[in-house]
Amino acid sequence: MIIHLIQGKKGCVFGKTNNLGIIIVDALRASATTTMLFHHGARRIIVTDEVENALHLKKIYPSAMLFGERKGLPPAGFDYGNSPRETIHARDKEVIFTTTTGARLLIEGYSEQIPFIIMATTVNANAVCNFLTKQNTDFVIVPAGLFDDETFSAQEDWVSASYIVSLLNADVKNGANEYKYWKERIDNEGINRLFETAPHSEKLRKIGLSEDILWCAQTNISNCIPKVAKKEKGYIILENLK
């Protein structure tokens, strides 16, 4: 088993080009939200990359709930935002989901040829590692960053990805130096502190969502794993990997 750690769209392209499993780590907050949607009993998640597409899908699936964000907040007409603290409301429901980065990377990374594409973060790390150790394939873990800005610091995503790697007995190829750096910081500062000091966290504080920061820094509170099941025209379907 060989692990690669490559940020953002480049990681998705690398995974597709090399037929690797892809793990999207969008720690604040899409990975946590999709995990907890399934944890609280959502039946499936319909993921699309644009708000307009989500609103159109609502007309096709009128009983589905709209979860998502733009600039951190729920778009007009949505039921809820991209907060794992709100996911209890989706029990027994279908969910239509769109976010600035995580949803777009799922669509960017999807290919019928790759072994799998899943979402992961600290909240489901043990479950993800148990799944990965059973796969007979190499994979790329993709710290999400910001979809439209490759220079934006992805601190919490690298922390979460590195935490997952630390639980696996595997070699890191691409991204080995970055993994060493973040693993040392995790050991010295702790996950909570690194989430709190991430630039993305400051954005959440400014819009009144500071409670999501440490909520998303929790470790191993769910065994759910959002996995891409199939792609339809204009959207993909996430199901809970059981």
C-alpha cells in the first residue's frame, strides 16, 4: 500500500490519471457534514457543484432537503448550511448537497475507472483506515484546500489527512515531507489547536460559525463513510459505505 498526499484539484487529477483510490479530506466542513448526515440516518446524498443545479434538483426530488453553502452560509432557498451540527434534521431523508470545495472535488475526482472515491476527516478516521487496509490498491489522500485558490492555506485539511495517515501502516510517496511536517505539529500542538488556528477557521468565526471548528476537530465519533456510488447527468450520488 502506497499513499500519496496531494492537495486540491491536482490530487484528484493524479488519482484519476493513475487509477488510484481517492480520499477527499475537506475538514471544515464538507467531509464532517456528509459523514454526519449518514450517521443521523440520511438515505443518500445527491451532490452537485452549483447552487442553481441544487435548486433544480429540488424540483425533481421535492421531498429532499437542501444542505450546502456559499461563502460559508446556506444559499437562499436552502434548508440548512454545511454544518455537521444540523445533520440530525436529515433522518430518513434524501439530501441535495453543494459546497464551495468538497462537493466540487468529488465531481472533479470521479471516474468509473478508479477503485473508489470517499470523503474522510478526523470524525470518521478509524472507519476510513479500516476500509483502506482492506483495499488491494494504492490511493491518494486529497487535502481539499479552496477549490478556486490553490494558494489558500489548507491547514485543517493537511492536519486531518496526516492524522489518517498516522493510523495506517503504509509508505507515503508524494507528500512525504508535508506529512512529516504536519505529523510533528499534531504531536506538539494537538488537533484542536491546529483547527483553531487555521485560516479557514477565522472565516467561520467572522460569519458566526465558530462552534463548527472544534466540533469538526473531534476524532472517531462515527463509523460512516460517504462513498460515491454513481454519477448521473449533472450530479453524483453518495451512499454510506457499510
